[in-house]
Amino acid sequence: MPSAQEPVITVVGSANLDLFLRTQKLPAAGETVVARQLTRSFGGKGANQAVAIARLGGKVRMACRVGGDDSGQQLIDNFAAQGVDTSLVKPSPECSSGSAFVTVDHEGENTIVIHPGANERLFPADLEAAEADIGNSAVIVTQLEIPIPTVVKAAEIAKKWRVPFILNPAPAPAEDISEILKKTDVLCPNRTEAERLSGRGVLDVDSAFRAGRELRNRGIPYIVITLGAEGAVLIAEDQQEHFRAPAVEVRDTTGAGDAFVGAFAFFFASGESISSAVRLACIAAAISVSKEGTQAGLPTLEEVKELAERV
């Protein structure tokens, strides 16, 4: 496994201050349930993935927008405390920071409602102004909680500077992202996102392989589909592999996908084979669901090493 001295990874994405409600069950439509616990925590897919990389010992730079409210400064302070480079974190004084409202039941399942806030103010011009820094990255990672034109710009910079581009197409896109997919080196959706993009149902490993082959036919070199407790599948030109997730006691599935993507980017940028990077990312995600909290549950490199030796 790699040491903690790694090239810089740039994450272009969202940052939120999230509100968590712990309930016995998730509410059905029109139903009111009582929360037994209320907490606030740092989140946003981009921020989670950046912190996941930092927690593993990677050097990571976050490019995002935060609001001009108290939450914005708290987000910046949290990045700094976690070891994430904040040189490309910019304030938008005219609006509030992004927020997510997460309900988690006793089995660890969740529902999430997002208020984008300042995340919608991350524009292509922000990336153009920092192109040299972003272009000198080992890997560029993005998601879809920021404006699509900004994701397109990130992909264009990656292509221009010949930097591997990892797209986590989350949340599942309602609009056409074919322009981004053409420039993507590694597409990393969950089963819902893979269904939306491929037009094929993803119910099990075999159907995930079929969806992955459909996506790869669009010219994307590597497809990595995450399947929750079933692990993940990798589809490439000359390989098709299924990686099982280690069995753990599930406490909170929130942020598991971000733990996977961040860990995959870290190990991929560190020189691991893509198969090894997927395997280790499955282990990192398993560790994350065994803990409560999104960023609080992200594993260290030592934790991943320890579990990797036992499975």
C-alpha cells in the first residue's frame, strides 16, 4: 500500500453543513415520526470525498463555494482541521452555505433532502482562474451537486492537462451528461445512477456487469459500479471483476459512497492497480458504515490496512 506522501488530488464539488435526524423508522409520505437525536455535521459529496482522501493520508485540494454565513467559515475551518487544502475554497457572501437534511433509521438506512446554497455558485470561471493548480493534479474528482457546466469545465481541464478524471455521477442526473462522459476516465456510479445512465436495471452483480458494459461502450475506459453490501464491480476493456464487501455490523450507511470514491481516488492516484484500488475502496466503505456519522466514520489508512489483512 502507498505511504502517506502522495501527489495532490483535486476534488471539485459540494460542501454542506448537514442536519441529521435519528429515527426508529423512515417516514412514509404524509407521515410524521419523532426523532430521538438531532446533530449537525459537515458534509456534501465533494467535501466528504476530500476528507476521505485526507483521512487516508493523501494530499488533497478542495475546489468549492461556501456561503457568507457562519456555516461557511465553519466549513473552511473544518477543511483546514482535516488537512484539506482550502486555497480554492471561495466564499459567496450573497447566499447561505449548502445544507443537507438527513433522516437515518435504526437499521442505518437514510433519506436525504439537499439545499444547494452556495454550491450553485461554483461556476466554470472559478475553475478557469485556477486552471494551472487544478491541471497539475494527480487526479481530478467531481460529482453532480454543483452546476453541470462546472463539471464540464473540470473534465475539459483534466483532458487538456492529461489528468485522470473520475466522475461520481451523484445524485443521479436528470439531464444529459454525455459531454462529460466523453471526457471521463473512471465512472463511479451506484446502482441507481448506473440504471439512470445505462437504461438497464441493476438488481444484482450480473445485471451490474451488463449495465457497466453498456456504459463502457460509450468510450469510458473504466466503469466501477458500487452495490452496497454486495461490494462493487469493475468493467474495463479486458476485465470484468466483482469485489465483495467485508461483512460488518451496519450502523450508518450515510456517506458510504463518498468513502468509496475518496478511497478509490486515493489508492488509484497512489499507483495501485485499478483492481486493487476498487478492492481497498470496498474495505474503506465497509469501515465507514460500521461507524456513525459521515465524515466522522471515514477510515484511516491504518484501519483499511488492518481490515485488508483479515479479508
